[in-house]
Amino acid sequence: MDAEERRREILDTARRAGVVDVGKLAADLGVSKETVRRDLRVLEQHGLVRRTHGGAYPVESAGFETTLAFRTTMHVPEKSRIATAAADLLGDAETVFIDEGFTPQLIAEALPRDRPLTVITASLTTATGLATRDNTTVLLLGGRVRGGTMATVDHWATHMLSGFVIDLAFIGANGISRQYGLTTPDPAVSEVKAQVVRVSRRKIFSGVHTKFGAVSFCRFADVSDFETIVTDTGLPLTEAHRYSLLGPQIVRV
């Protein structure tokens, strides 16, 4: 196969598996490790993967987005620590938005049960998990349900949000960068998230280190919109400091 076909195969493999290893790719494709590294550099320049030591992982884009089911299998220990730390930042908030996605779902599970809370969410999974709690009132946003993420989008959801003033929003993203802010592949999802940013007093971003530097299709917020960013220690201290210069406190767990 030629270089273009080989890079497509590498990208397809990364998107199926969630991560690729240079050595295994070289063996599977019958080429040298340096050839694979060169291919990964090209794919990274095109914004399709992010390289790591010895491999790479795919960047979510307009043509590719992981499902909620897949996200529950990746970086689970890190996401659990992030969720606990994020929930600890609740403060005196009484109305809370929980975004779609696995990390926000874990944040919802970590919210206290001993005080009244009103939770607004687009996630059917989160709404179902919280609905039976005695002290929690759940408001599920209406709209079209995206099967891959089990969350609602479109004008029904954004219109409902426009009538709220929310104390605290826990927001996720497919990518976050200092240059382009927070991004997501789907315009309909982006509009819901942007509306949440507009109507919320406090905003917290929670995401694993692999989100940082990744850029997807639709931009919905600036880094400076957030009071706190919660991530794992896979984000280097030097890079965390660069993000903190834009305004938010950076919490690494």
C-alpha cells in the first residue's frame, strides 16, 4: 500500500482501538518504526491524532466521535479521580448542570446525597441514575436523542436552557486548547454547551489529559470562561501553568 493508504489504515486502527503502538503498527503493516512515526507526525499535523511516547491516540473530529460505551472503557481510574475532585468543588450551589459524557456521569454519582439539589442534564444516563435520589430534583432537557452519547440536543434543549440561571455547570469537551478553547465535533452538541456557558454563573471543565491540545470541529467556549479545570497528573505541570495564565485554577489529581 502507498503512504496515503497506510495512514488511513493507521487512523482507522487508532479510531477502533482508541490507541496505537508504533511497534505493533510497524509489524502489522510490514514497514519500519521510523516510517510509522513519520506517518503519525503527518496525521498529527492534520489534526487527526495526538502522538504519545511510543504511539498515538485519535482526535475526535467532524468525521469521528467516540460513543459513551467506548468512553466508559478508557482512562477509568483517572476519570474517577477527576470526578471526585470536581464534585468537591460544588460549594453552595443549589442548581447544577451535568453535561453528557462518562466523566460528567461520574461527577453526578459523586454529588452529595444529604442536601437538596436540582440537577439539569441532557444525559439520559445521568438523569436515570439520579432520579431515584430523595434530595435530588432532575430536569431532563428535551430534544433529539443522539444514540452514541444518549443525550439530547437541538432547539428544544437550548430553548429550555434559556429560561434558567444555573449556579454551577460541570462541562466536558472533546478537546481543549489554549488557542481554540473548548471544542466538540457536532454543531448541535456545541450549541447546547454554548447555551450552558451563557446561563451558568460558575463553570468547571473536567477532562483527562488526552483532551488537552486536541481541537475538534465546533468551538463553544474559551478557556477563560471557566473558574476551574480539573484533570489528571498526565497533564504536565508546565502545561497546566500555561492554561492557568488564561484565568482558571488548574486542579491535577
